[in-house]
Amino acid sequence: MTTSPLIQERKPTAARREGRPGIALTVIAACQLMVVLDATIVNIALPHIQDALKFSTTDLTWVVSAYTLTFGGLLLLGGRAGDILGRRRVFMTGILLFTFASLLGGFAQEPWQLLAARALQGMGGAIASPTSLALVTTTFPEGPERNRAFGVFAAVSAGGGAIGLLAGGMLTEWLDWRWVLFVNVPIGVLIASLTPLYINESERHPGRFDIAGALTSTAGMASLVYGFIRASENGWRDSVTIGSFGAAVVLLLAFGFVEARAKEPITPLRMFTERNRSGTYVIMLSLAAAMFGMFFYIVLFVQNVLGYSPISAGVAFLPVTVAIVIGAGLSQRFLPVLGPKPFMLTGATLVATGLGWLTFISTGSSYVSGVLGPMLLFGLGMGLNFVTLTLTAVSGVAQHEAGAASGLLNATQQVGGSLGLSILTTVFGTASRNEAEKQVPKFLASGTAEQKAEFAKTHQLPAPWGHEVLAHGIGTAFLPAAGMALLALVTAAVVIRVRKSDLEALSGAAGPAAG
């Protein structure tokens, strides 16, 4: 008598959760899109942020880095939290923290306030993002249904960067730079409201939090990235640069020491014993390193050299999104038949070719002749790889370690992006200084008196001399980016092996279905 009404009250919600997988996937994908695009949505707004909050040029880079470093550094801990505390609960906590941080950032009046908010956003994203991928694993059964869900998830993950650039341009030009942060608030509230209605709570697994591992890995990567950024401005002999690299080595060695001895590490070393999974992590790290640099420097080129407005710069990246969606669709459809290796090889080849093409960029390049073609190759290659890498990384992982596996995949993407961008920035800085030494005498010989007076104050070369410096630096920066894509290609060719059981699992024929 007393339990029957309770059971009847629970049935509608349970039915809603079980019968609406499309809504559940939409909620999960919306979270991932919001978290991923936030890494790039502020890029186009950076000049406006600098003017409003009086950032120096050096400090401005931390508006991006404060987010990506905390995001990438804490992803592993976020994935572990979902395993221990329950994925739906942790997912909602991450969304609410991200939403609150976005609100704080939009109201920032001082540089430190914005940087603190961006770091807090990264923490929220680190909690929500790996849990969202694990929720796909536990919500959809292995086989075609999960493959389709992963296809949507991976397409959102891959296209989020380009979408963020477009959205950032629209919000900055039509409203104000603060709306690149405020826009997350209503979306986050909606996601948090729908989650308990359409997503089931996962089973909680007893365990411990590896705080030492999270701190040493995050601090180690932050020191490494800072070392590269510092070197781009002050050279390799600078004492702070050397100290940063030294601290990174010590901290990352300590991280390895902690993980090898921890009873429940955030990065179980057994994750790397499976050949295909280890290769997948290396490929993701390499491609993400190239991807972040491509978005960052092409934005600079189209706005500062080609003179595009913020919204025009965002629209210029739409072809990348289309190419990524096409590539993701092709890999999702044919992956069960062909296996992962052909897509990894083809995708990495296309990415390397596109980045190699971008090394020829110059002040004489137009959008059509110098940018569009490379971006299409790049986008198609990334689309082919994202679905493939996502499925390969979590294939065959035990349910209680799904959070750790997905967190490690996301961590390699974010950490790889931060590290890659810092390396490209080092190359860009060196190449730009060398080109400036050539352009300054030309400017002094032919510049106007007014231009020379302004140069004496700002030390910034005006157009066309400044454009030559910027274009040369950008083109040179794409050399290591192409090298990173070639590393992914070599890894796919040498490390990845496909077995019959892999194809059976991807097609849903493994286990009882196979009989």
C-alpha cells in the first residue's frame, strides 16, 4: 500500500530516461559543444578584451591558456570523479561550475578577475567533459547505436572550435565581448535542468582520488607551456625560461613516480599496455597540437593581414566545420567495415598536407588561394580521425574505468593543444623577430614621419611592413604543425594493428550477437 504510489510516481521519469535516447544524446552533446567551443570562442574577441581590461600583449595569451591548462590538467581527475561519485551527479556539478564561472567572467572588471574566471571555467569543463563521454558509453549499447552516438559526439568535439570562432565573431560584433561568456549561462542552466530527467545515474564504484597525481600533472604541463611561451619572448637562455623547463621535468617525473605507486591512479598505466590505445593517444596528442595552432594563427592572418571583421573571420571558418562533419560521417559509416587504420592514415595525411600548404602563406595570399584549400583538407582529415580515435580509445575498456579512459583521451587533446600552441608560438616569435630585423630598415627608409613617430611609441611596424612580419611568422609556425601531423601519420602506420575481433566489436557482432 505504501510502496505502490512511490513506484507509480517513478515510472514516468524512468520511462522518459529509457525512451528518449535522442534527448539524452542531445543533452550530452550540448555540454560537450559548450565546453569545447569555449576554448576558441574568445579568440576573436581578444583585441576587444585587451582594450577593455587593459591587458598587456603578453598577459593576453593567458586568457586562452588559463582555460586550456586547467581543463587539460584536471580532465583525468574529472573522469575519475565520475567513476567514484556517479557520472550524472558529477556531470551536473561540472556544468553548474562552468556556468557560474562564465557569469563571473562576463562581469570581470580587472584582468585577474577574468583570468580567475577562465581557470574556473576550465575546472568545470574538466569535470563535465570526460563524464559526458563516459555517459555515452554507459547510455548506449555497444554496436551500431553507440557508434552513431560517438559519431555525433566526435563531430561536435571536432567542430566546436570552428563554431566557437563564428559565434565569437557574431557576439563580439553585434553585442559585446562579454557575451562570449554570458552566452554559456542560459545554455548551462538548460542542460542542468534536463539532465536529471533524461539521463540515468551510473553505478558508483568505490575508490580514492589521486590528488597528488592531478596536481603534479597539471603543474608540470603548466610549467612546460609557460617555458615555451617565455622562450618566444625572452629567448632560450633566459633564467625564467630555463627554470620553467626544469620545474616541468621535475614535476612530470614526480607525476610518473606517483602514478606508478598509487593504488588508484588517475592515469592507470595499464591503459597504455594495449597497443592500439597507446597509439591512439599519441595520434590525438599530435593532431590536437596542430589543430589549436591552426585555428589561432589563421584567425590572426585573416583579421590582421586580410583585414576581415570579427564576424567575417568567423564565417571564413565555416568550411572547416562542414569538412569535419563530412569526414566524421564517412568514418562513422564505414569504420565497422574497414577498421580504424585506413581512416587514421588518410586523415593524418590530409592534415599534414593542409598544414604543409599553409607554410607558403604570405601577404600576397588571398583567402581563396592561401587559406580555403588547406582548411578543407585539414577539416576533412580531422573529421576522419576524431570518430576513429574516440571509438578506438574506449573500445574494450571495463565499465568502471570508462571515465579514466575517456578522461585520458580528452586530456591528450587539451594538453596537446596547449603544448602545440606554445611550441608554434616559440617558432612564430623567433621567425617574426628575424623578419622584423629585415623590415625595420625598409620602413625607416620609406615610412612617413607620422608612422615613424608612432613606431617610436609602440614599437609596432605599420602595414605593409608589419604584415610582412606577421605573415612570415605565421607561415614558419606551420612547419612544426605539419611535423606534428606527420608524427601522427607515422604512429598510425607503425603502431596501429587491426584484428578481426576489433571489426566485430565495432559492428556490434561481438559476444552473443556473433553467434
